[in-house]
Amino acid sequence: MNTVKTYQKVNSQKESVSFSISKMEDIYTKRNGKADEPHRHHFYTVLIINKAIGLHKIDFNTYNLASKQIFFVAPGQVHQVIETEKSLGFAMTFSNQFLVENSIPLSFIASLNLFQNYGQTPPLLPNQDQFNTIENFSNQIFTLFRSDAKMKDLSIGAFLKLLLIECNNICAMNPIESDVDTSGDNLIRAFKSLVDDNYKKEHSTSYYATKLHITPDHLNRTVKSKIGKTAKEYIQSRIITEAKRLLYFTDSSSKEIGYELGYNEPANFSAFFKKHTLLSPSNFKKNEIQS
């Protein structure tokens, strides 16, 4: 089986383009209604869906497409949109380069509770008034994108930031607890970065707590308050997602994948995988290929 298709650039024909927005109905027409194969981007994707019927698969989790939904797909996530009829809405993509060039700090994106790199990524479900606000920002961005306005990208960046703030306000999970101050945002960013760099060989919460010069309890409380799962659950989610990607998109054996992910004993990897997915690695791969 081939490696998953990866889009490196927002626009493959124009190297300098770091932002794009299209109407979902135009994409559907261009593709003659055919679903794209599962793929990943090296940039951010936001789907603002006014009306749709079908499925959206993100990292082996399947969500029903419906009206008034917002999906957020982070760089590296594998996803596929399968429409059973023409959708109405917008598909927006932007890179880190666009953010930096238009005065949006990367720390701003990292502080949002929107782009989850792995695990469950269900759609945001705004009410009618909230969706109207988000759709209005999207229309402004779409109009600007197709125009020759002066400082066009800066204007798009401003509306994009407003759109993301509105979305983040809707999905704010928990207010910051009194014993976790705003420095918790910096801690979460540092923790996520450490996990990305080390999850294949370091699986324990205590390792990351030590690296961050805090206690495991402090790390767990901060992570739980910010993203709704413990540090251990976050680490395990990262491992499971990567295991699924490797099982489905490569020809590596379960033993080879387990070893790559830090499990010297194949039985230990299989037991860990089955505990979290209720399937053995081989059965997971078989089910996904047949589905």
C-alpha cells in the first residue's frame, strides 16, 4: 500500500501562495462529486459548512456531514471528505508562513482549542447567530481573496483571526481554574512540542514533567483543564493515532511499527493497541481496508 498522499503547499502551482479559500460547491463540481482519496496537508484547513450530507473522516474517526458545522484539520492529520450531494460552504487553507507574514503569532494558533493534531476532532456546532457571524467573516475573506485590494493579505488575516476567536469562544471547554494561571498556555505548547519530538520513545508522564521542571500532578491538572484529557491520555492518543497511520498507509508489520513506537515486545504493542481500539493491529488494518 502506498504512503498517504501529502499536500506540501497551499497552491501547488504557485509557490508563494500561503492562503486559499474556495466554495465547497465549486470543489464538488470540479471533482464531479468524487471523493478525494485520504490525504494530509502541511497546512491548516477549516471547513465552514452551511449545508452538507455525507461523511468526513479524520484520522480514522468518522463524522457525519450536516448543516451549520465547522471542521478544523491540523497539519499532519489524515482526512477525507465524502459528499453524497453538493455541499454549500467554504474550504479555507493557510500555512504558518501566512500567519507569520500577516501578524498572527504562531502562539495564537497554538493557544486555541480548535486544531487537535490527533485523537477525536468532532465538528464545532454553532447556533444560528454564531454561524451567521462566522459565515459573514468567511464571505468577507472570500471577497477579499478574489479582489485586488491593497494590503489584501493583512485584511484577510484580520478577518481570519476574528473568525478563529469567535470559534474558540464557542468551544471553550473549561474556564481557567484558579490554581492554573495563564502561563498554562505556554506550558501546554511546550508539552505538546515535547510529545511530538519524543512520543516514539518516551511514554511516561513523569518524563515530560521532569523536562518541563514541574511535578506530574501539576502537568496533569494543567493539561486536563486546557484540553480535557490527562497528560497520559494525550501521550497515548498521539501513539495510537500514529500507529493507525502506519498500519494503514505503510507495509510495515505490526512488530516493526511497535518497535518504531517504542515497544520492544510485539505483544506489549498489540495489547496496548487493542486496549485503546478494541481491535488487534491486524484486524484494524483489515477492517479499514475493507471499509
